[in-house]
Amino acid sequence: MVTMETSKYQTTFNFIKLVTGQAVSVFGTSLLRFALSLYVLDITGRSDIYATLFAVSSLPILLSPIGGALADRFNRKSIMVALDLANGLFSLLLLAAFLLNQSALVIIAIAMILFGFVGAMDTPVITAIIPSIASGDKLESANGILQGVQSLSGIVAPVLGGLLYAMIGMENILIITTAAFFLTALLETRILVPKNKSDYSGNIIRVLISDLKEGFHYTLQHSFIRKTMFISVGLNFALTPLFIVGVPYILRITMNLNTSLYGIGVGVIEFATILGALIVGLVSKKLKVSNFYLWILFISILLIPIIFACTPFMLQYGTLPSFLIFLLSGVPLSACLSIISIFAISKVQKITPTKNLGKVMSIIMATAQCAAPIGQILYGIGFEIFQTTVYVPITITLIATLLLSVISKLLYRNEVDI
């Protein structure tokens, strides 16, 4: 007889296995992409090829809705295992190419794109699996833990990738990642995931196209999901580039920090993102659809001290006071952005039928992530134009965030808390 305690233990252990598998998968691919980029930089000596290759390997995210359609049509556990087997196979083939001295630039480019493609397919599958393992009031915490693990992997993988590349070389890195991917696939076969395979007839391509149309239709027709996707796009457009482009520029150029303080600043802000993901379960009861706009408003308020820290008036007193003001405001801002992102994802997961979950989540994520590069370009232009007055583009971000708060208030005024 299965008791409630036994069932809770099985669920927890099941989730631990899922988190472990995701950590290895995300960490492994991030490490490989970074190490391979360094290898390209070494053999070509050209930073433009290095940067372009790293950027191109991220383009497959646009194909993630296909992964969502597959996740809703076929067994999600089988797809999850197959994707890690694919990572292992690609890593093994790349290792063979290096051992045979066939590691040409085109081979590496193809490999990085393939790893990016697997990652794009994997994200919607995992997102669709989570509600079947951690449901109800545990969903926000589960999403937070997974996002925290993914964020930590994104931070640690480049550092460790650079160290391993220098210490043991590309071939040994590939040996390690190949073994890790195959072992992860083996672990994932032990995860208990409810079966969701749907029967179909006819050509699979046509079936998937039809499923994608259904997913887009459902996403755009459902009031709450459509509104949430719009707000997510706005936040990714206005705020995500602030951390990717703005933070390094402000700390290194505007505040003219030395390497040590710059590293501390970037590290603390990135840690705040992870902290927000990990504590979302503690604050989830205070987060409601009706007060969602207040959290965005709070983020806009936190931008005011950052603007002040970048003014000539503050900078005349030296870099340290501005740096401390920046951190005191930037840390809660980063944590809040992480919290509301996970909150929005969890709410959409709760109201979306299982048959559409993969498609809907992948469509929202792909759409939101496409907005960030546009924002990055505009931030780059803004900081170039206002080199001596960088508080101007940040003030524009403040205005945009305030506008998003007002729009959020109006959009969700008739929505019931889920």
C-alpha cells in the first residue's frame, strides 16, 4: 500500500532526478559551446567569427515551437531521453572529428548549431513535464529551482569551460561531456512521467503543422495567455537587455571600475537572478494576478537609484559610492524580474490543458526571447549616442517599465486570480 508520505517521497525523488538531468544537460551544452568558441578564436584569431558563431548557435531557439508540438504529440519522457542521447551522439562524433584531425571550422559550426537545436527542443519538453511532477502550490517553487539551476549553469559553464579548455584541451572536454550526456539519458529513463502520447493519422509533418496552428490559435485566443505573452515580450524588450548590455557598460565604462569590482558587480547581479528563482516559492502567496502590476511598478522605482548613480553629480564623488548605490538597487531589481517571470510561467502552466502545454509554453518563450536581441541593439545604439549621459537611456527604460505597469494593470483588471 502506497502511503501519502511514500508518494511525497517518490515525487520529491522524481523531481530531483529531473533537476539533475537538466543541470547536466544545460551545463554540458553551455560548456561545450563556450569551449568550442574559444577553440575557434584560437585557430582563426578573429573575434568577429568567434562572436558570430556563438550568436548563430543561439538561433535555433526560433524552432522551439516545433519542440513544443512534439512534446504535446509524443511521449515527453521519451523525447527528453532522446534529446540527451542526441547530445551524446553529437559530442561523440565531434570527438571523433578532433581525433581524426577533421575539426574544420564548418564542422564546429554545424556541431554548435546542432547543440543549440537540441537545447531549443529540450526547453519546451521540460516545461511541459514540470506540471505533471510538481503541481498545485509547489509549481512556482519547482519552476524556480529549475530556472535557478539553469541560470547557475549559464554562469559557471563559461568559467569552467575556459579553465578546462586551458588545462585538459578540447578532446578531453568532449570525452567528459559525451559520457555525461549518455549517463544523463540513462538517469532520465528512471523518471516517472505520465504518458501523453496522442494517436494521429496521415503525414507527421502535416500533423505537426496542424498542431502548431492549434497552439498559436489557442495562445492568441486565450485572454490571460495572450496578455501574459504581451507583457513578457515587453519585459524582455525593455529590461533583459539592461542586464546583458547595460550592466557591463555602466560598470566598466561609465563607472570606470577596475577588473575586480567589475567582476564582483556582474557576479552579484547574476547571483540575484538565481536568488530570485530560488525564493519564488516563499513569496508566491503574495503574488497575484491582481497585483502583478505592482511588482513591475516596484522594478521601475528601483531604476531611479541606478539613474542617480550614473549622473555626473554622483560620479564626481568617486566610483565606489555609485557602485554601492547601483548594487543596492540592481540586486532586488534582478531578483524581482526573475520572480515575476517564474510567476507568469507558472500561471500559464496551471491554466493550459496538457495537450497544448508544450506548444503554448514554447510559443511564449520563443516570442519573448526574440524581443531581447532587438532591445540589445537599441541599448547599444543608445549607449553609443549618450556616452557621457548614460542616465538618458536608463530613464527611457524607466518610462517604458512604468508604461508596462499601467498596461498590466489595465490588461489584468478583469482577470480572476488563479
